[in-house]
Amino acid sequence: MKTRFIVIGYGWRADFFYRIAKLAPERFEICAGVLRTKERAQQVAEEQKVFATEDLEEALKTEPDFAVLCVPREIVKDYLVQLMEKGIPVLTETPPGKDVPELQELWRETVRLKGRVQVLEQYFLQPYYAAVQEIIRKGYLGEVSYVMLSALHGYHAVSMYRKLLGIGWENCTIQGKRFFADLTATNGRAGFDHSGKRIRAERDWASLEFETENAPKTALFDFSGEQYFSTIRRRRWNIQGSRGEVNDDWVSYLTGENQTARQEMRRLDIGLNNNSEWSHRGIMFGEHLVYENPFYPARMNDDEIAVASCLERMKKYVETGEEFYPLAEALQDTYLSFLLEEAVQSGKEIKSETQEWAK
């Protein structure tokens, strides 16, 4: 059965859903695009070859499984409430609100309306991150107590920290600082830049120390926004557990006989050095396939694979009630990311407090 959905909003993020529907048409179908104006709807209909309208009710007549909400954070809460009032399941882009009071209000409205909402936090479903989580689940690292991630911003990073450290609703203490440095532009949303132009880039550093029953668990945040596209500012990653650690693509760990072993995580991309069409196949760790692309042989990049995984999990959620990234988790990650930003900007120590969705 196809996953059928409508897309509300348009822009860089919404483009992912239109691309995915074209890359795997046997699995995904966009029933309608919903835009702010009739003129914009006509433009999207011509560009994407889908039904598009400015009328939400008209879009709902196509009987989608759910709605994908891709609107700016300033208006996402109001749209969510409107959709929940209509009883429509929603997969909403991150973040689900613009400040802490709005997150709290959204939670109260969701409880009142018994809303069916999941949030499109896709990074934990990207091949590399999914493979690392599988290695942790298999016990290679033992109990994980420390993560240093220099790859993702704000709520994306916090989401990964909580998953990797096994953090639930524990509070934390955050300290941070913002630095600036010159950087040569290489790539961005607009494409590659070979001019040699220099830009002033921010770099944010923060520590998050979580209060757990045993020893504290710590996350270090080190990120520049240029890392998402820059060809010279790469991802850096260290996860430490009681029996091993991950350093980027290498895993050092103790065997069952407490002998030290070291193995590399290896990507399997089909189409390299041959005439097969390119597609990501999976990630090997030793002789084990620790991640397998569920959409192979579709020619999706890692983020498209993760977003497509969210879409299929959303369909399963609508059919069975099985959650994959519920609103409460997204609210907690977003709340902590707001505190992280406050700590970075102010240089002050910030302590989190237990919120309504965590009680």
C-alpha cells in the first residue's frame, strides 16, 4: 500500500517530499499541495505535476493518510491546532514552536484535542546515525556516558544526544559560548562557490550534563552552521561507553574475552567504479550489516532516505498507533535546544526544569 499524504507549505524543506514521491512513486504519493494563495498553488501544480490548492478542505477530499506540515516556526502551532481540531493526523517539521510558552501551549492543546502528531526529526534515521545506534544496541560500547557531536545544530543535536545517552526526561545543566572565525565559502543551499570569498562564521560550543540515577551523562556540542554544506568543515563525532568508543567511522571495543578490537564502519554504495545506477545499499561493521537502506535501489541521498523513513513510519503510526518521534519527545528536544541557545548567547550556566509533557 502506498503512503499517501498532502503537503502544507512550500520551500526548501517541502521540496524533499516532492522529490521522494518522484524517486519512489511505487511507495509514496502526494495527494495535494496546500499553498497560501491560488497563484502559488497554480505555480506548484505546474512545477511538481501534482494537484495543488489554497483550500485545505479541497485537499482533504483526496483522502490522504495524513498531512505533512512545512511552514515557518512562527505559525506552526496555529496550523497544528487547526489540523488537530479537524482530527487530521499530522507529521510536522521541526521545531514545533518558536519559544517555551508556545511549546507549553501546544502541549495543552494537543492533550485537549487528543491530537495525533508525530514530528519530522529525521537525523536518527540517516544511515550513519542509524548504524551507530545499532552498534550501541548490540552492546559493543557498553553503557554510553559521553557524546561529542560536531555535525548538527540545536534540536537535531539534542535529539541525538538523548537517544545515544539513553536520556528520558532527566534535567540537565548547560554551559556555552559563541566564537567567530573567518572561513572560505565552498558550498551552500544556492550551490557551490569557487570565488574564494571569505565569510565570518559562528561556532557554538556547549556542554550538557544530565542528572541520572548513577553517574552523570555528558554531551558536548561543537557546531558551525557552515558544516551542513561546507566541503572543508566536516562532521566530527566521539561516543564513549564503558567497553568501547566510536570515533567517526572507527569503533574500538573490548571483545567477550576483554581483548581490544578495532573495526571500521564501511558504506556500501552501489554504482561506484561500475555502470550500475548509484544507490546507497547499507553500512557494514565487520561481517555484520548494521544498516540496510529500506528504499534501495531508489537514488536517494542520506537525508532523503531518513525523511522517507519518517513518512513510512507515520503511515504505520496512523494505522497502528505505534509512535516513532512523538510530540512530547520533540517538545523536550526543542525546549533543551532553546536553553542551549540561551547559554551560548549569554555565556551563563542554564538549568532545565521538568516540563508538563515530561510529567
